[in-house]
Amino acid sequence: MTLKEYYETLGISPEVYDFATEIEKGLKDRFEEFDRIAEINQMKVLWAMQKNKLSEAHFNATTGYGYNDLGREALEQIYADVFKTEDALVRPQITCGTHALALALMSNLRPGDELLSPVGRPYSTLEEVIGIRPSCGSLAEYGISYREVDLLPDGGFDFEGIKEAINEKTKLVTIQRSKGYATRPTLSVDRIGELISFIKNIKPDVICMVDNCYGEFVEEKEPSEVGADMVVGSLIKNPGGGLAPIGGYICGTKKCIENAAYRLTSPGLGKEVGASLGVNEKFLQGFFLAPNVVNSALKGAVFAANIYEKLGFKVIPNGTESRHDIIQAVEFGKPELLIAFCEGIQAAAPVDSYVKPEPWAMPGYDSDVIMAAGAFVSGSSIELSADGPLKEPYAVYFQGGLTWPHVKFGIMMSLQKIIEKGLAKI
Ligand SMILES: *Cc1c(COP(=O)(O)O)cnc(C)c1O
């Protein structure tokens, strides 16, 4: 069979195939640039693995207390070397990104300290961690106050406002790299560096933490190379490479990681305990694959941006903008389009392709939400996935894709569903 025939067997019509192929042809230069970044990051990871003499023995499982878990120690040193930090905490006991961020905050702040977000409201799950929305066990309950300074209307930093907000209590600054579900632009590593320098000029001993979710390996360098004291993220996003079945990481200064480790386990125990139960191999192999997986996700994001921009929809980022995370948003303006898009992503999945996603009232949201995911790892958003709230502007947010051919197929399938329902014309 030819490629076109394979696509037809899988439900892609010749007209969608031809349209998508034309779009792909125009993306050669973008793809080359992504390949170049992936190559740099692949060498970075390989270098760290060789430097730390990664060996088969590191894949052995530990149980119980997990003393002398050599694989865990090698893994953490490899992360520290890749992120160019003094130390790292990379654990299956860190259950997700929110947990990693909460851990970094709770372990490095003390009662009476203040936390500052100079880039506006953080990711929604952090509202409960901080206590912006009252919640059991929040930082607010421990007497840790919080301030935020919004970005300017043009997306720039409000330097004056930030300067005013920094006071004698300010202990930690949290900077979210990715836009998440907000409409502001994602921050480049260079812009994060600029912000950190500004803050450290005012108060040199303040801890600067970056929520690095969805940003790892998108650029040649990470925020920890431009002054961040801690970078934090989830292993079921970029750095897990699709293989990590759970986990989170914090890379940073010795002191910050020490604080986090004593909080994660216990005072007196710190990094010395925490059995890895055999997941080290997946963590390491996933980290090895991650630069290439992120490359696929980036290609998919730009491919989709160009397809839907061509059809007249607003896409964020737009088809030509530089990329600083793997998330792509498309504003559809109509619920039927959003639903059809998600049906297409689901139908393209390797797992659960036969189910139809339905909007539902998910806890914590103020409208119905539709989600499409057919992943090997439950909830993994480095695998191709999409979701969107059923409210104006009916935007879908999608990300991930372990291989470029699969993301390409997923996007084509989303378009196929939209065309079949007569919701757009090509
Ligand atoms: C995903 C995400 C989080 C939270 O991670 P979970 O693993 O879903 O808990 C925090 N911040 C940003 C920017 C994210 O994208």
C-alpha cells in the first residue's frame, strides 16, 4: 500500500491528505530548526549519561527504605547535569507536577515569608497550594503570604510593579514558563533570565523558582542556565519522554534540593531514602528519548497551527511564531468544532481509539470540559492529547505526541472529523 492508501484505510480522505501534505511542505525550515534543537538536547542528555557512567546495574529495583539506590542517585545526577544545577530530586514519590511545585514551595518557605508571582496568576492547581482559593494545607494556612503582579497588557513584565511588590518578607519568586490555560504568551528562557536578573538586582538572596512544565527541551537551554535557583516539572510531560509512568522533578541549588528532600521524606532522612521499585530504567530511557519526543510534539503543534490558521481560525501561538512550550491552542468559536476536533484526536489514538469523548462537568471547572486522550500512561500529556472548556471562545488546547507521524495523523483526523460534519471547507 502507498502512504495515501494507508491513511485512507485509517479514515483520512484523499482531500484531507492532500491539504495536509501541502501544509507540511511549507514547514521544512521550521522543522529543521526543531531538529537542530533536538540534536543539541540529545547530545546534552547523552553526555550526562556517559559522564555518570550509566550502567545496567542502575536499572535494578530497590524496595523498602531504598538505601543505596544507585540508579536513583545516577538518575538525579544526570538530571542535575542536564539542567546544569548543583543537585536534583527526581522521584516516583513525587506524584505529579502540582506535587513537585507544592513540594518546592512548602519546603523552601517558612511562616512569615512571602511568595511572589511576577507573571500573573499561576496555573490553576497552584491556587489551592498557595491558598488563593482556600484549601486544606495551603501555604496560607502556614502563615505564608502571597502577592502577584500581572503582566502588562502587551505581555511585557511590569518592572515597576514588581519592584514595588518585593519587600523584606519576599523569600521566593515563582515564574511560570508556559502560559498554561491563560492567554498570555509563553515566556522564552531569555525573557525568564531577564526577569530573574531584575529581581536579583533588587534582592539578591530571593529564591527564583521556574514552573518548567511543558518547556523542557523546547529550547537549547533551560531556565536554570539563566539564574533560576529551582526548575520544577512533571515526568508525565516532556522529560519523561512518554515512558515514565509517574513522577516529578526539582533541579536546583544544593540548599533548595536539600530542603525539598527533607520535606518529601522526613527531617533526618532526606534524599537517602525512597525506593525506586524498578522505575529508574523507564525514567532514564524516557529522559534519553525526551528531546526527540519534544521535537515531535513541536512539529505537531506548528503543523496544527498552520492547518487551522489556513482555515481562518485564531491559533495561539500563530503559525510562524517561535516556540517556548509544546502547547497549541485553536479558538473555534463554536462548541461543535471543539467537540469534532477532540473526537478526531481520540479516534487517532493507539489506545481507546474507538471511544467518543463527551463534554462533562469536571470538578474544579466552571463549565463542561471535553478531553481527548488515548494514552499508554494514564493522564500523560506528552502523549497526544487535547482538551477544552465548553465556553467562549471554545478553544482547544492540545499538546504532545510521541512520534511525529502519529501527531500528524492525529491532526489530520481532527480535520477529517470537522470536514465530515460539514463544519469547515478545504
Ligand atoms: C501541567 C502543569 C502543572 C501541573 O501539573 P500536574 O502534573 O497536572 O499536576 C503546573 N503548571 C503548569 C504550567 C502545567 O502545565
